[in-house]
Amino acid sequence: MSKARRPRLEGPVSLPSRVRTPSGVEFNPRCDHWMYRDISELISLRFSSLRLPKSLEISAKAVLVWYVERMAAASLTIMFRRLLEFSLHVGKSRGGSIAEFSDIDLINYRASLERRNLWHFGQLSTLLRRWYEFGYLGVSERAYVLLKQFKNPGVNKGRAVLTHDPLDGPLTDFELEALQRALDSAYRRAEVSTEGYLLAYLFMLLGQRPVQHAALKVRDVSVVAQKGGVPVYLLRMPRAKQRGKVIRSVLKDRVVIPQIGRLLVEHANHVEKSFEDILEDPSEAPLFPATSRPHVEPDGFHFHRTANGITHLLQSALEPLNVRSERTGEFLRINSVRFRRTFATRAAMEGHGELVIAELLDHSDTQNVGVYIEARPEIVERIDKAIAFRLAPMAQAFSGVLIEDESHATRHADPTSRICDPRIAPSMRPIGSCGSYGFCGFLAPIACYTCVNFEPWIDGPHHAVLDYLVAERERLSKDADARIAAVNDSTILAVAEVVRRCETWRQERNNGG
């Protein structure tokens, strides 16, 4: 946009009777209430809430029409919110009618903001400068000159990442693994829907935004065969926040791990079949369909959820799991931003640079990804038994059932259910029992302690298992990469929890409990 000043218009501007968003939605901007569904966002702006004289209200609508026609719906909502905060502050300060916004209004409003919210003023400044440069009535020349002089801080996007904030920052490995274990267990018990399960894993695996998941269609899921016939599962993810482009105008293939990819294909086929009698082309059905349709969707996005609807589905799948943080002892705060930050942080820990992380996060440049390189958390250099016992109760790594002896095991009559390891007990003294009747390809007993089917015995050699794992970690930390050494950290915490519970059980029995 040219920064040259345009001639001031005489009187209020004339609003058009119809405006059109980049996604093709049309509405009448002369109405007090702008309300429409724009792909994945529900817009609801009531201009009477600004409490401005009619001439200023019309000018406000005129400048916001520019955002309607060119920018994403989220940008429009943000600008209206900043204007609402400012206009209400000015009205309260003046206690009377507002002919135009002055430089004094700007100074007073900026001074009223907390330091952490000064970026709000930066967004307002963009709106008011554009308002004046368009020549609309409502912003004084002195106010415009002042706005050009202010240096406004941007959004402090990196604070939660740099400080590893336990509420808003990236999840630790322990927190993420505990969440995944709880999610897998809940899904096996049919306590989480398939779409909720898949959506949660897509957020964890791909680190994309809710608006991108809201725009997904069943035809975005595909399987291709590599050499040798090995299937590769792909998800064509729509790009978001691309200026001048409507979502789904550009898509990028993302690889999904086979465990989730197979289920994703089944889910997509099921959804497509359910829309055969509803849509002319059922492959256009949304991958995560809406359960209700209170507002008319734009063409091509029928039955799609909004971004808020996707967020609600994510939280409804994960919040009931009540997974605790080993850092706070409280339930984890669940939102899509935390998964995005976790995804990028783990990519940085794996040694990826800014260009790769920007590509993975669907950023058009690298200006906002450097923080993940700077904030790479150090791997815990040493986990001894004392640390393991302290973290174990909160880490929730053990998810099996402690039993007194083999007679209480699910498969007590089957000697093959016993779990032994000569490295731990050369006499082959059993550690516990496996409660699963299916085939297991995981390495016992290391994988057993974090398995929901594991039934450790009270008198099993769990202390010996813990000593073995801690010693092995110490050896690997000297001879290998830190991440290799840390690969069994969750198992160490699970074993420590079993040891702790066994000791508690013995104490209660000795005390006659």
C-alpha cells in the first residue's frame, strides 16, 4: 500500500451494498451486524458496540471492508477487536461524543496498556494509519503523525518457547509420551472416538494449525507404494496464512506414520461412504465433518468444521484423559499451539535448521522459527534412582496393574505369560505376567513396564530392573548420543513407580492395612 497521503474526503464515505471475501462469501457491509461463515472462521462483528457517532462508524466499516476483501477472516476479527478496545477506552476517558480520534487519545490508550499487551497498540496503529491514508473521516492529522513516530513492539511469540513455560510452552518428552499412552489406552477402551484419536495424533505428528485441519477433505488422504511394495501414507495438508491465497489453493504432502496412516485411510473411506447420498462428489466430504451446521458454509466447504470446532474436538479427546505434568503436578493444559511448539522444538533437538523447521511449520520465511533453535532443551544428562523415584508418580509412565502373585494374573494358567530376563535375574525369576492374548513384537521386559497389559508381581526383581536400566543409561551417555541414552527414560520412571508401589503395598500389609 502506498504511504502517500490521500486527499481528505468531505463527509462520510459511501459504503457498497455488497462486499465479497477472497473465499467468495458476500454480505451487506451497511448492516450493523456483520455475521457470516468464511471457510473455517465464524465472523460476528456488531458495530454498535463501538459506541461511535454514525459518521465514524461508517468510516470504520469502510476501512474494515479493505480487510474483508483482501485478508484472512482472522485478521478482520483482530482489527475489529483492537478498534473496539480503543473506542471504548476513548469514550470512557472523554465521557462524551467523539468527533475524531486525536493524538491525546492515542497517548492515553497506549499508557493504559500493560507492557505485555503493547503489541495491541501496534495492530491498532496499522488500522488507524490505513484509515487516515484512505482519506476517511475519524483520525486527526496529529494522531497520524504520532502513529508514524511510535515504534511498537510486535507479538512476543517466543516467550513461552524460550522459557519452556510449563503451561503454554512445548511439552517435555515425558509429558508427550504420557499423553500418547493415555490416548492409546483410552482409544482401546473406546473412550475416545476415532476422529478425535486421529486428530490428536495429527496435531502431535505434524504440528499444523486448526484452520488447516478444518479444511481437510477425505481426498487428501492417500497411499503410495514404494519399491518393494511398502506403503507410504500421505496427507495433503492445505497451506494457511498465505497472503492473497484462499486456503486449499496450495497443498503440501505430509508423510504420516503407518500406525496412524492405516487408521486414517479407514476413517477417510468411512466418511466418504457416509456422504455418498449427501454430496454429489463424496470425495469432497470433510475429513472431520461437523456435527451441526448453524451457519451456511461457503461453496466447496459444506459440512466442514470451523477452526474453533476442530479445537473443541481436540480438547474433548484429550482433556478427559487427565494427564499430569511431571513439572507442575497439575493436569496438562491442552491446545493446538502447544503441540505446534512441541513439534518445532523436537525438530530443533533433532538438529534441523531454520529452513527445515519453517518448511515443517508451513511458514513462508524463517523470521519466527529461530526461537526454536535458541530454545533447544538440554537432554537430562543423568537420571539416577533418586530422580526416578521423585518423578515417577507424576510421569504416569506405568499403566499396567500390580498383582500379588501369578495366581492373580489374567493368564495365570498359561506359563508362557511369565516375563523373565536372564540379564536381570540369571535364575529366570519372573518379573511379572503379560495380560495380552495377542502377539507382541516388543522387547520384554523393557517395553513391558509402559504397557497397559503388564502385570508386575509384588515380589518381582524390579529393583534389579531399575539398576540395570540406570546403569545402561549411564553407559550410553558416555559412549553414544544423549538422545540415544535417554531413549528408555520413560521406562526408568515406570519401573521406579512399580518399585514404589510394591514398597507401599508391603508397608500397608506389615501395618495390617
